[in-house]
Amino acid sequence: MSVTLVRPPLLLSDRWQDYRLLDAGNGLKQERWGRYTLVRPDPQVIWPRSGGEKNWEGWDAFYHRSEAGGGRWEYRERLPDSWHVAYAPLGLTFRIHPTSFKHTGLFPEQAVNWDWAAAKIKAARASAREISVLNLFGYTGAATVAAASAGASVCHVDAAEGMVKWARENAALSGLAAAPVRYLVDDCLKFVRREQKRGRHYDAVIMDPPTYGRGGGGELWKLEDHLWELLVETKKLLGDRPLFFLVNAYTARLSPTVVANLLAALLGDAAGTLAAGEVGLPVQRDGKVLPCGIYGRWEA
């Protein structure tokens, strides 16, 4: 096997200025998004609160989970429908909008992966190399915008039309409305297979597959059943000099070792380095770390 496996410690997204994980405990996390404080449930937060109840009183929106599934937001009057936050290290700006599924349109822990991908792209561009990136399950486009800001051309694919529109907005907010980005509403596996027939190739892949979902045509996606197939098909789109392959996952049923094993099986014959681990956010109140997902990175 040519690939070298390294096991880095948990990676912290700790360069934020417009975002803070203020506190976490008793199943909830208290976050500052720009000017506004949100309280949301998180299944990983099974430890008790270290701060008193008074420290949790000044929220602007509180997501109440329903025992029947789902939940609802409770808002204070001063909270707008949406607002902007900046990620200063890369000069990016994103629209935040609390959704009915408790999400905000941005996963701040992924900033460590934006930084890593942008650095890889900038280093390649410094040698006058053109870099094309395929971003599958691109959601609201944070990784797309990060790659584009570093000088890559990007193909952004997501099955949800609303998310693709949101990605365009984030690109425009970051001054990248004219960047070479293709925005596509499509089922990722079907798109990858069509790209093969078209003879397209990419230098880098970013993939953020959900645990479970449905494509625009009703296609069923289950990560454990379909991820390997998608990985195999996507590998066929890599060019002769691949730069990196990044996979993120949020399901608690998978460990970083599983993602490492998948990428080793996929890219083990290629000279490069493979790393897998967790990403997390520091808790401002007491210095704890909230684990937020797992990743696998292969790089040439």
C-alpha cells in the first residue's frame, strides 16, 4: 500500500470571531452567531452544565425538540429572519437562517476543513497549476466558497434546489459571484456517472454525505449502504494528478477508523497521506470540546 496513514488529534475550529460555542450541557448548546444567541439541542451533549441557569437566559432563539419528532423555534422579537456572519481567516461571509430542522445553514466546525482545502489549493496555484474541485452534497456552499476563494474552479452539486440557491448567495456575499463555479441541482451518484460519460475530470473532491436522505427524484440515500458505491464512482473522475479527497460524516454510527478504512481501500494504491479523525468546537465557558463529526482526508 502506497498511502501513509496518520492519526491526528481532534481538530478544533477555533479561529472564529463571529461564532462562539458559549456553553454546552444537559443536551443543549448555547451559541453566539454574530449578534444573536441561539440555544439548540445536541445529542452529543450528555454532560451537565457547568454554568448556572442565569448564564443561559439571554437567548434570542431557542429550539424546542418535540417528543413526537422534529421541533420548533421560539424567537425573541429582535431576531431577524436571517443575518450574516464572517469567517475572517478566509475573508468569507455566510447567510444564517434558522431552519425548521434546527439548523442554521452553516456548520462552523467545518472551518478546519475549509482552511485545509484552501491551503492545499493555494499551494498548487502558486506553481501556476489550475485546480478543479468537485463538491458533492454541497449544501449551502461553505466549502465551495472556500475553494473558490483560494483560486479553484468548483462544481457544486446538491439535490435540494433551495440549498443550491443559498450557496449562490453565500458566494455573492463573499465577493465571488463571478467565480468559476457550476451550481447543479442533481442526485450526486447520477451526476457522477454522467460526468464520467462526458469525460470530465477533477483535481480534488469534497464530499459531505448525509446519513439518510432522498434525491430530487425521490432516490433513497443511506450512508452505510451507498457510500462505497459513490466513492468508487467518484474516484473515476479524478485526474492524473489528484490533489486531495475529503470526506465528512456526521452519523454517530461511524468512527474515523471506518472512514480511514474506506479511503485506504479506495486510494491505497496512490502515493499520498491519509488522515482521519474528529472535528470539534471549543466550549468557551469551561474549555470542554464538543465533537461535531468525523472526517477522512487523502492528500497527494
